[in-house]
Amino acid sequence: MSRTAHQGFTLVEVLLAMVIMATMSALTYQGIDQLQRQGLRQQSIADRYAQLETAWLLIEDDLLHWRNRSARNDYGAEEPALLCDPVGAEALALTRGGRFVLPHQEAQYGDTFYTRSSLERAVYRLEEGDLWRWHWNTPDRADAPPYQRRILPEVEALSCRFALEDGWQAQWPPTSVGIGDTPPPPLAIEITLELRDQGSFTRQFLLAAGR
């Protein structure tokens, strides 16, 4: 009468199988973790570009409605209709139209009533590494504080160039223009935004008053 031997796994085989399973689990976890990190990075980049596109749309809308009308600052001094100062507090300032005003709508200043203007003043400022848009409902700044909106974080610089008939001008108003003189409007403006994490981005816009 024969006897059938039942042979099991040895301890070495069991340990080897456990090592293989642990290695496969670790590799699988690393792959999943890497995919998750890559997805988060891609989402972060997508959100960053969405913020940048929103800033471009706001700038484009302001330039589309630009009006060649000078303004007055908080101290009553006259400012040009278009101003670009990359080293100053106000990197870009401009007078714009497009605000809806009801017919015969009036505003009161003291005892005086006047027809409300559809013009506004928009200013782009760099504050603590962020790009802000300030705007007033009048081109001549009143005592009321401006509407403020942070439109793009982590911005290192905003610079401009202006297209004229004979080439590009790096500053506006041009240094050759005397005090009180009004230069002819530029044909277009080129704006460069330098982001701390994504580098430089440049776009060119036609100016309605310069066409």
C-alpha cells in the first residue's frame, strides 16, 4: 500500500514570496503617488495660466476702451491719459470709457450738480509681489477710495512699449514731449508681465484712439 507525501512551502520560499509582494506593493504605491503629484502640478499650472488669462482679459478690456483724455490724481495734479512707469507705484494708468450711464443721470459735488461721465480711471499697481487693479468711477480721482482687486499674484514686473509711426517707444508719455503738451496717441501697446514662477509673457494690443 502506497502513501502519498504532502509537501508544503519551505520557510525560505515563504519569505521570498513576501519580499516579492512587498517590493511590488512599494513600486505600485510609488507609481500612484507620482501620478497624483504630476496631476497636482498640472492642475496648479492650469490654475496659474487661468489667473494670467484673466489678467490679460482685464488689461485688454481697459485698452479697448481707452480714451485720450487726461486725468487728475489725488492731489489735483494733471496726469496723461496713458501712463506707464515700470519703476513707480503705478505701473500702468489710463483713462477708459464704456461705463453705462443713464441718460440725464446727474451727480452732486457739494452744491453743484453735473452730468455724470461715462469715463473712468484704471490703474495697475504692483504691491508686495502682486498685481492689483484699481479703478475710479471718474477720471479725476475724488475723495472716495478706489475699487481694488488683486488680479495676479507673484508678479515681479510690468513693463510697456508703445508703437509709433517711426518705431517703438519705451516710455509714455515720451520724454521729448513738453509739460502741458499732448502727444499723438500711440498705435499699439506691448505689455510684458514677468512672473516669479513662470517667466515672462508678452502681448500686444491695438489702441482704439490710435487707429
